[in-house]
Amino acid sequence: MVSAVNIALQYGGKVILRDAAFRIGARDRIALVGSNGTGKSTLLRILLGEVHPDSGEVSRAKYVTVGYLPQEGVAASGRTLYEEAESVFGDILETERRITEVQHQLSVTHPDSEEHRELVDVYGELQHKLEVSDAFRMKATIEKVLTGLGFAAGDLHRCTEEFSGGWQMRIVLAKLLLEQPSLLLLDEPTNHLDLDSLQWLEEYIASYEGAVVIVSHDRRFLDNMTRRTFELSLGNLTEYAGNFSAYLLEREGRRGQVMAAWKNQQQQIKQTERFIERFRYKATKARQVQSRIKQLEKMERIEIEDEERGIRFHFPPAPMSGRTVIELRGIQKRYGSLSVFEGLDFDLGRSDRVAFVGVNGAGKSTLARIIAGVEPITGGVRTVGHNVQISYFAQHQAEELNPSKDVLQTVDEVATGEIRKHLRTLLGSFLFSGDDVFKRVAVLSGGEKSRLALAKMLLLPANLLVMDEPTNHLDVRSKAVLQDALEDFEGSCVIVSHDRDFLDPLVNKVLEFRQGRVKTFLGNVSDYIDAKKLEGHLELLPKPSSSGRALGERERKRREAEERQRRYERVRPVQDRIAQLERRIDEYERRKRECEELMADPDFYKNGDRVRETTAEYKELEGALTDAYYRWNDLTAELERLSHEGGGGEGRP
């Protein structure tokens, strides 16, 4: 469907792409990953046709259409929300306009005239065109997509300029999904979605007919959505079979081989340089010295990405607090006539680590600010426990940084103890490397300021952390550093986030915000999602009969046994096929590793026939693995569907 051959691109001497080649198939689900600044968004814009490579070629089939969701910087205006979404159906709207025009002409034309007969024919053709284009389902489709992305029924006739930046991005995403391009390019689509909308988007993309390329730092989203992974690093694009987790495993193995080759090459370079220095001024060795110099000049240097492995950050020791950290009783919060909370009760204990989830606008950030003490309450009582020290992070705090100080000074002014020796390493984990630490706050971007504000907050001693969307501007590596530090943190946490992979190891409670009420679920976010699925299932179960008679224990057990047997008969054949396919994948991967070990040996390339045979086999194995992973994803999806057949859905109150 789309192919790229040897595309290369440089910006200001920095290599973005170096002879990249790849193919995107009609139903591909591809994750595009790499550190911030490696060129992921640029590659998406190349696929879109907005950026042209310096060399190489990107070709698309004639039928291919491309849709692109940028990270930010878009805004709709001049229409209502519904009209903006409806605008993607330009052909249908034009046909409807022409039908209205023809109807008017028919009403003023004599029925016995030739013109009237011609107009009737045109009217019939236009009606047929509408039917073929499925125009009669247009309204329902628009409302389904807008509702799925979190818009309320009352939003449909609001002007688009009334919506904030995050909702503007949802409008763009809604239009893309309604357009249904052959290739959908999504650059950080989860940044502005809440958990409900995120789950809806996953379900929508799972059944999407076109190909999808996703840039995201949400590991769980990538794992659920993708079957291939493209990695951008040091200008090189490397393809991996499988989702993000599979990519990490295979990448670790490949990196080990590259590191071994790099160390061998470095040793060879040092030996050659020592020879040159030792015999540079000896006439009898002049020819050999020149030969070694040319050898170094022609050598293709192996590059490795500095991943700053082993970065660990520890919070300052958390002071011991009382058993009750925060107690809220009868909390009321209003903004004018808008009521956010009425009579809210909430307790936060010393060992509590709570995730706030729910649709945008439900009050998550408001309650976080109330807990942190930065938002006044309209009514009720907020009680802070003994010796509680609160540290609060939200995106707007980035604007409170001192613009005259540089990055290093900003964190150094709050750092104490041993951590001061490792501030540059810490800043590196939050994407401030090299001379970036000497940048003035005044020249930082919004994302950079947010990361700096987060790093500064983490250096302050506290036993209660309140964090509102802390991962929005972090890449995968930075999130891992923050996640590790939070796992070791000894105090209490309140985290507003929709990043399931980030939250799951950290929290032991989930507070759901819905329709002005909050409900507590024990466990992490995955446990919460399972509980919501069960709630949806229970809502669909038949209610007890009016006589109140229950099935006898024996009858109940018989029915349960029959249901287990039916479920077993449904899923067993699929389980067998999955097991057989996994054995085949293991064999492919084993042989692929053998080929990689052969190709890592310098002596391997002395035998031309062997090189051709092995590399040909390696390419076949890569293709077979891609197909096998694709089939495995289909089978596991089928198994999940069969396992839940007859049960309830997600349940959207």
C-alpha cells in the first residue's frame, strides 16, 4: 500500500533518516518508537507528503488516502461541533444540496414537460448516490464517534471555538475517524483522552479497515493496538515483529550483539591508533602508517545510542505522618452556578496510593487541588493529618518557574543531600542532556517547563504526593525512571492519569469520577477495568422472577457445568491453534537468533555463498514471523471473544 525506498533526510547537519526502507500493508498496525527528538513526527509528515526527503522515494498506491493527527497546534472555529464533524462528508452534503435544488426545480416545472422528466431522472440518480454512500447512517455515525470520544449530547450544537485545546484535538481525531483514510497516522493520540475514551478508541481501531501508524508513550496502548514496531535511533529505522513488549525483548538481544561488535571495533581502532602514533615518524614504516590511516578513514563506525542505563532516582526520605493523611467531609465545590461536588466524603490513609480516573471535566483535577490545599472549597471540612507534608504537581506549575534561572539552577536550589551530586544525571532522565541543563527557563518550550517543574517537585521532601497528569511530556524511559522512584516512595500518592501501564504497579485504590459522584475500587487500574466489565455483565443478567423463587443448588451447579462445557468446546480448538502457532514462532525465533549469531561473526562474511543463503533465510524468517504474529493476534482476539460470548460488554453508564 505504501513503501519507502532508501529515504534520507538531514536538518542542520543532524541525520534524521539514513537510507530508511519499509513497507506498510493494508491492515498493518505499526508502533513508531524512539527517544524524543529522533524524528518520529517528521517521518509521519513524510508519509503524509508535507515533508520531502533529501533522497529516496515514498510511493503510495493511487487509491491510498492519508489522515494525520498532530500532537498539538490545531483549532476549529466557525461551526458547531456537529457541523465540523459533518464537514468530512462533503460529497454527501453536496449531493443533498443538489437534491434540494432539484426538488425546488421540480416544484416550479410543468409535469408534462421534457425538462420535468429529465429532472426526475436526475433526482433518481442523486437518491441512488445517497443510498450507495450510506448517507442515511451519517448522523448516527457522527454521534457514535463524538460520544465515544467523550463529547456529551449537549456539546453537538456548541461552537467549536468554545472547546479547549485538549477537546480541539478530539475534534480533529473524530474527523479523521469519520473520514476513514486508508492510512491513519496518529501522533500521541492518548495525550488528551480519558480512560473511557481511550478504551473506546482501542475498540474502534481494532476493527478499523485501514492501516494505522501510532506514535505514543503509552506502552499499554501500543501493546494493545500494534503488531509491528518501527524504531528510530541515530537516523536508522529498524523493524521488529510484534507489539511494544515484544520489541523491547528482541531489541535487548540485538543491542547485546551491537555492543559486542562496537567493543571489538573500539579495540581495533585503539590498536590501529597506537600503531600510527608509535611509527608515525619512522621512514621504514611510512607506507604501513598511511595504510592504517586510510583504514581508519574508510571504516564504517558502529554507533550506539546513549540510553543512560541504570538511572535510578530516589525521593528524599518521607517524614512519618499520622495514620490519616487527609480527611474530607461534606465537601462542596461550585464555580458560580456550576456544581462540581455536593457533600463529598473522602479519606486518604498513610499507605494509600490512589489513581483518579474518569471522563474529562468530572472533577479529578479539582479534587486533586482540594487535597493539595491549592483550591478553596465552597463548603465542608478539609482536615490534614499529623505531620503531613504535601508536594503538588500540575501542568500550570511550569509557568511559576523563575524564568531568569537555568535548568540546573532551578533544581539545585531545592536539592539537598547526596542527590546534589547526581543532578545532571537526574535531569538527563527527564530529557535535559548536555548543554540543555544551562538553558534559561525563559526559552524552554511548554513541555520542557513541565518536565523541569516535575523534576523540581520530586526533590522536595514530602509524605504526600499529589500529581496531575505527570507523564504527559515524558518519553518511555523518563516514565520508567519516575515509576521506579514512585514504587520506592514510602509516603502516600494521589495521581490523576489515564496511563494504565504507568499506574498499575503504583496504586492500590482507584477513585472513579462519574456524574458528580465518586466511587472507590480496591486494586490497580486493571482491577478497576475488570470490575467495570463485571458490572456491565451483571446489569445484563436476568432479574429474579416476581415470585422470588431461586434455582435449587443442584440445578444451579448443573447449569454452570453445562456452561463450562459449552465454553470449553468453543475455545479448545482455538487454544490448540494458538499453542501450535506459538511453537512455530518459537522455532522461527530460535533459527533467527542462530542466523544473527552467524552474521555477528566477522569470519562469516568470508564465504559469499554462505552469506547469500543465510541472509535470504533471515529475510524469509522475518516475513514468516510477521505473518505468524499477525495470525497470533487474530487468534487471541478470537479466543477472547469466544471466552466472553454471551456475557456483557464494557458497560457505559
